[in-house]
Amino acid sequence: MKREFAVIGLGRFGGSICRELSKEGMEVLAIDSDEDKINEFKNIASHAVIADSTDEASLKELGIKNIDHVIVAIGDNIQASILTTVILHDLGIKRITVKAQNDYHEKILNKIGANHVVHPERDMGKRIAHSIISNNILDY
Ligand code: ATP
């Protein structure tokens, strides 16, 4: 079944999620406040729209309420990430995945309604460390 996703923030992380979901045939609404990013993704995502996700009215206008799963991939601007998450939670979005910048950010996101918090650099570091250990074990 085709599911609907929205990706907010099209940096390396959000951009990669948007590309993969689109490649797998999912409906993706790509949102970024930067026009250049939107131009880059307009032929990749189903819809690509310039909007500031901290503006509740803009998100409502985009019909975000009808989206199954929203991914918030705003990294550097922690305030914008938190505000966006609160708005999405208040709007009743059932699945919200958010990229955390650090442990404090992660704690706050968990408290304000994010269902799934990811910390890509840390999580990938752990995964690679375990993979290195298991490869070494196999090498002996
Ligand atoms: P990555 O490590 O994934 O590359 P990044 O450093 O590119 O992260 P940021 O620059 O913090 O991450 O933000 C990612 C994207 O989010 C940028 O393209 C930026 O324009 C967008 N963005 C930031 N704030 C908002 C906002 N309020 N509304 C919509 N998009 C936003």
C-alpha cells in the first residue's frame, strides 16, 4: 500500500530519506524553507514546497494533517526542530520521527511528542563499531 510521508528539512539526512522513500514509490511531500533545496527536490518528491515549518498556518495549508508519517530533519536549528515537533503533535500527527542534534535535544523531543528520535551520527557510529567487531571476530 502506498503511504504518505512528509520530510521537513532537506539537508544530507532529510534529503537522503526523501530520495529513498521516493525511490521506493512512496508519496512524499518535501518541505524546506530554502528555495534552492526545493528546486533540487521538485523532480524527486511527489510535491516539493517552500515553507517555514514553525508556522502552524503554513503546515495546515499544506494538508499536513492527512500525512501518515512526518520526518523532521532540521539539524542545526534546535529551536525550529522543537517548535515544528510541538506543532505536528498538536495537529494530531500519529507518527513523528525527528533528528536530534544532541542528547538534550533528544530528551526534549521525547517529552513533547516525537514517536521516534534518531541521532544519525551516533547511531551509525555504534552500528559501524559493532560491524567492525564482528568482522574482526570472523577474521580470526
Ligand atoms: P545534515 O547533517 O542532514 O546535512 P544540515 O546541517 O543540512 O543537516 P540543517 O542545515 O540544520 O541541517 O537543516 C536542514 C534543512 O532544514 C536545511 O535545508 C534548511 O533549509 C531546512 N530548515 C531549517 N529550518 C527550517 C524551517 N523552519 N522550516 C523548513 N525548513 C527548515
